[in-house]
Amino acid sequence: MPYYEYYCTDCNQVFEIFLTYQEYGSQMISCPMCESSQIRRIIKPVRVARSEEGRLESLTDPEQLEGLDNDPQTLGKMMRQMSQELGEDMGPEFDEVVDRLEKGQSPEDIENDLPDLGSGGDGLNPGLDL
Ligand SMILES: [Zn+2]
């Protein structure tokens, strides 16, 4: 439960109150010493900031991406989603690769089956930096 620090302007006391976020929005707070409602919230840097960072880190977890080499179906799904979000036609070769990935074929097998892919470059990477 987060705690809030207040300062009473009547008796010059600083006090802490533990409140849930719901209580914080609805509850009338008064000074525990003199019961005055002439109080001011003391704002401090809060711990919440750190947990926000943690959430961002988990979204870009590199281990999650590395595992995709052994998971062609998820890789295929991701590539399809990316091309849809880009709104670009990635060409019939791209569709072919995605189809095969989604059927569970490994990237190596697809490359062997489709030697013409990408004509010289990394065939599995038609414009996408995976
Ligand atoms: Zn007071």
C-alpha cells in the first residue's frame, strides 16, 4: 500500500497516512494531532517510476526474440503481423516463407527449398530487420 506524507499548516506537524489509491481519491484527510483539514500533501519521488521501467524492459526482452529461431510458427506469425502493420505488400516470396514458417518448417529448410529467395541476399529477411 502506498503511503502519503502530509504537512499540517495549523500545527506544523508532518504525518504519514497509508491509503489505497481508491481511498486517496475519496477519503477526507485531516491532521491526526489537531484534526485540522488545513493540510498539504508532500510530494516526493515515488517508487512507481522504477516499476514502469521494469515493464518496458520486459517488453523488449532479447531472450524472447532469440527463442524464435526454434519456434518457426511464432516467427511466421510475427512476420505476418509486422507486414500487416506496415501495410506493405512484401511480395509472393515473403508470403511463401511466412506460410511455411506457420506450418512449422524451420528457416533453414525453407532456404533449402526455395534457393531463389532474395536472389543473393539473406532470403529470409526481405526488408525486415528481425
Ligand atoms: Zn495539525
